[in-house]
Amino acid sequence: MKENCKITINDVARAAGVSKGTVDRVLHDRGEVSAKSREKILRVIEELGYRPNFYASILALRKNYSIACIIPEFNEGEFWELTEKGILQGQDYASRFGITVNAYMYDQYDLDSFQNACAKVLSSGPSGVVIAPMFRNETLKFVKELSDRQIPYVYIDSKLEDDGYLAYYGMPMYQSGYLCADILTDGREVRNVHIIRIERDKRGLSDPTVTRRTGFIDYIAEHYPDCRISNIFLDPKNRDARYEKLDRMFEADPDTEKYIVMCNSRVHFVADYLKDRGIMTCRVVGFDVLERNLSALREGYVQALIAQHSDRQAAAAITAITDLLILHAPPQKKDNYTQMDILNRYNCDYYI
Amino acid sequence: MKENCKITINDVARAAGVSKGTVDRVLHDRGEVSAKSREKILRVIEELGYRPNFYASILALRKNYSIACIIPEFNEGEFWELTEKGILQGQDYASRFGITVNAYMYDQYDLDSFQNACAKVLSSGPSGVVIAPMFRNETLKFVKELSDRQIPYVYIDSKLEDDGYLAYYGMPMYQSGYLCADILTDGREVRNVHIIRIERDKRGLSDPTVTRRTGFIDYIAEHYPDCRISNIFLDPKNRDARYEKLDRMFEADPDTEKYIVMCNSRVHFVADYLKDRGIMTCRVVGFDVLERNLSALREGYVQALIAQHSDRQAAAAITAITDLLILHAPPQKKDNYTQMDILNRYNCDYYI
DNA sequence: CTGAAAGCGCTAACAA
DNA sequence: TTGTTAGCGCTTTCAG
């Protein structure tokens, strides 16, 4: 299936009647070669099916490639933890090729900290960058700078409308909302749906779930035109306030079976409430495999989770850059929409 | 995050007051070293945090590793096609390390052809083997031989009860049946369930879905103790006979909404029938992402598919052997149960 | 039991 | 424009 490529640069040199130095020159396009030699060498390479041995290559040019990853910082059990796991996996791969990988975290609610991270990355002189963008304008400025410096970059989680990225790995957000609505309603008679959201003051930061919510709402509009949708905003830092809001929501909805959805990763807020109140009559769907969400799934307070392997996304991003650096091979596809995984209590234990 | 390990074998040698030849000897345990030197060298390695550069290593010992993969042969669109894709991916990875990968196919209904494939593999003198076992006894004999020759082997798809394998990558079969029953019944009132099976004459070959069926039946027994389960056997080679059987089945079941399941990858047989007969009132669940199954899913003749990334299983198997060969690192886990993916019409397009 | 030395295939600086 | 050469870090004879 694959030739045992024992043809070395020496063989090529001999066959072409030149020295290996010259062959190396045409291989790496570092000029200074007569058109005639060049042509001849290329033909010989073709004929012999020469494939460079890149151990030797890496060994000889002991370059210090490095990849920088820019992601939001996080606490244990939060969404970005899984991404970091993926960075570690990718690091493992990259290190096989002598490439170092570094993570730069920023506070996703603080523009300054983001700019700070970008500046640090830039000054570290990376060979490639992986970035999970939250601040639109600042990110565009940053990647512009990367482009100017010819540094390849890969988006993960979400991407922007610029065109210079090497690749993107993330979930199809709109479809995930659509899918979510299908799972939530599941062919039942549904008259009220509650979308639970997180209060966030958004200075310059793009809401990462707005597209998903659109997909959700579209599905409802198409399949349940008479269904009412209510939006409830929860304060992530204030439990009592959350409970109060949810209490009010429950009072207002006349149906006993309530349909609840959360388009971000915090559905455990709802699950905690339901558990404390001893309510088991809701149908709840959320996103992402935080440990707290999984518990809620197992205990039956959440019926389904839609998950993505954000670890694989990060790892794939690093692999893409590694392969570009080492093999000079760009990824097969630029936009890589990763699969949407439906988890319930029976398959969630095999997920990670 | 990772040290720039510039410590070479020379540094170690110097620090230990010996030559690099001696260091190499203790590194590879090829004896002939005094206890004193040995000890000293080990300590120095520890202190300096020496990590061998395996480009140099691979370059120096230009070995010709090869990995053999033994899987059933297949026609286009059949289950094993995806596995082959994974082999190609794994090959891609392995070739980065100068390892060649070869596939050996056998007729899964023909013991001779299996033995033949095994013999070929053995005589090719592989450095590692990936195997999808169908014939129990013959496989056990074969892997015994591999063990004797110290050739590591990895099971994919299913595994046997021997203990010498390096790793296993496959789906948890029992749970997949259990999950399947949950998705099929989905909280509804179910009084009849039809399990559609494939007629196969099984001389010495283990039925790969028996465990899955057990999981399915257990779920029904636990959640629907009064539900009747019927088994229908279809001839894969005779369309008319299949239709006749299904006609009879439909006549016998009084309910309009019928619950149908197939525990192998051929649920498209049922879908074709339903489509031709114009029946849309059934709830049908099957397994695996054959193109024909996906079409049935999109068109609504099948409600859900439970899928597995058998490509990733194969690729992971090859990666495991590669890493063992190159890095001398065995896989982190021996038994790797891959996730069970639930597919419906809204997420299936993002699956592969 | 140990050291010296010759490569593995490729790169890059230096001569020519 | 080209050839020569000294490594990159490790393995493996071959002497001692």
C-alpha cells in the first residue's frame, strides 16, 4: 500500500549528476540553481518517487516551532475545561515533532485581558495560533496582524467572517439549535417553551449562542406556530435570584409538563432548581458535557444534552498547524463542522 | 508547558563520566554494563530530565516496521467500508513514522479465507496486527501464535476473551441494545416489538449482534414486561422473500404504529420495504451509518440510527500500535469503548 | 565491561 | 551557480 521509500537525496543527486546540496536547493526553493539542473532534478525526483525522510530533516534543522492557543480561562467543571484537555492532546501530538504548545487564557468578560493575551502571543513569536474568539473587533485586528506576519491561525469553537484562517473546527450552531428544539418537543403537544438565558453585560463581546437560539426558534415557528416562547434571564452569581425567577416562571405556565431549554452550557442551574424543588415533570434539554450536566442527566432532571467534542476540536486545530509546519500539508477542509452528539442517560457514560 | 529538552545523550554521558555508548546500553537494557555505571547513569538521566530524541533514534535504527490489518471484505456501501477508511487514516499517521500499513481482507462467511488471511499476515512478519474477529476459535489460535512471536495485536469491533491483546476499540454492545430499546420505545405505550434479523448459516462464526440483542430484550423486559417480541428472519439475497415475510408480520400485528428494530447494519432492508409499500406509520430504529441507512433516515422511514465511528476505532488501533513501536508507550486504556452516537434527520448530515 | 567511530538522511554554511 | 563538509542525536559495530 505504500512504497518502502528508500530513495534518498543522495540517490537523486547521483542520478541527476549533481551534488545533494543542489538537490536540497531545489527541494526548498532557495534559488541559486540553474534552470537546467533544476529541471533535471525535478524529473529524477519524479521518476524515482523520492520522498524526503523528515526525521532526518527535522533532526538537521532543529527549529523551535511553537503553537500558541488563546482560549478563555475557566474554573473546574466549566465548558472550556474540555477544550484545554484537547490542547493537551494536541500538545502530545505536536511534541512528537518537536513542536511546543502553549495556552494563553483570557477573561472572556474583560477586553483588556484578551488584548493582553494577544500581545503576549505576538511577542512570543509563535509559528501558529489557535484561537477561540469572543471579542469580534479585537480578534479581527489580531488575526490581521498574524496574516501580516505570515503566521497561520485556526479558529475553534466559533469563527469570524475574515478569510485568512487556515481552518475552523466547531459545531454548526444554527443546526444545533434546530436539533435541540426537535429533541425537546419530540413530537409532543407543546404550547409553552421556556428559554433560559444568562444575564451577561456584553461590552463588545459577541453572544456565542445567538445563532443557536435562532435555530431553536425557527424550528418552533415551523413546527409549532402557536407555541409561546418565553425568555428568562438568570444571574449566574446569585442562586436565590435564580430560584425566584424560576418560581415565577413556573407559576405563570399553566401546563404541568414544562418544556425548558438552555442554549449554553449552564443547564445545571435549572437542574439544581428542579432537584431542590422536587420537580420531575419537566422536559429539559441543554448543551455540553459538564460534569454537573451529566449528573443531572443521570438523575433524570435533564432529558437530553447536545454535546460536542470540543477537546477534539482543539486537538484537530493543533494537528492542522503541526501538519502544516512539518509536512507543509494544509488541512483537507477549511471549515470543519463537528458532529452534534445527542446524549441521554443511556449513552452518556461512554462519551468521554 | 513542555521543556525544550535539549539534553542529549552526550550531556548524560559527560555528566556520568562515561561514553554515550554506555548510556545507550543502559537506555536499551542491552546488558554488559557494570552495576555502578548503570546506577550512576540512571541517576543522571533522572536529574537532567533527559528525554531521548526519537527522530535521531528512528533515523539511526532504520527499521522497517509494518502493521497488518485483518478485516472482512465488503462491497461498496457496506459496514466495513468505514473501517477501511479508518485504516487509511491510520496509515497516514503511521507513515509519518516510516511504518507501512497493509490490509488483509477475508470473506466473513468463509473460514478458509480467514485462515488464509491469517497465514499471509504471519508470513509477512508484521510488527503489529489489528484484527476484527469473526471466527472465534480460529482467531484464538491465531492470536496465540502472535503472542508466541511477541507481536502485539489490537482488536477492533469486537474482542474475544483472551487476555494478550494490546488494546480493544469497539462499541459497548450490550448497552447499545439497551439504548436502542429506549430510543425505540421512547416512553410510548408499546405492546409489540419486532426484531428483524438476518438469516445466516453460522458455521463456526460468532453472531456479532447477539449481545446487543440481549441488551435490547432486557430493556423491554424491564420497562415493558407485557410487551411481546417477535423475531423475523430475512434473507439478504432475496428481496421478494423479504417482502413476503414483512407482509406477514404486518398482518399479524394489530397496532397501526409498529415498532421495528434491527440490530445489525441492514435496517435499509426494512426502509426499502416501507417505502415501496408507502407505509409511514412505523417507528424504526437501526444501527450504523451506511449511505442507504442515512437516506432512509432523511426520508423518514427510519427514525433513529445508533452509530459508531468504526473509522476512528481502526485509526486508533493503528495509532496504538504505532505509538507502541515508536514511543514504546502502550495505550492509556486497554479496553476502549467508543461512544454510541444517536442520529436523527437533524444531526446526521454532520456525522462524517 | 567500555570507548571510539562510522553512519542514518538531511540542512546550511563555506568554498570554489 | 555548484560541490564539499560539518553536524543534528542516536545506534551499533569493533576494538580494547
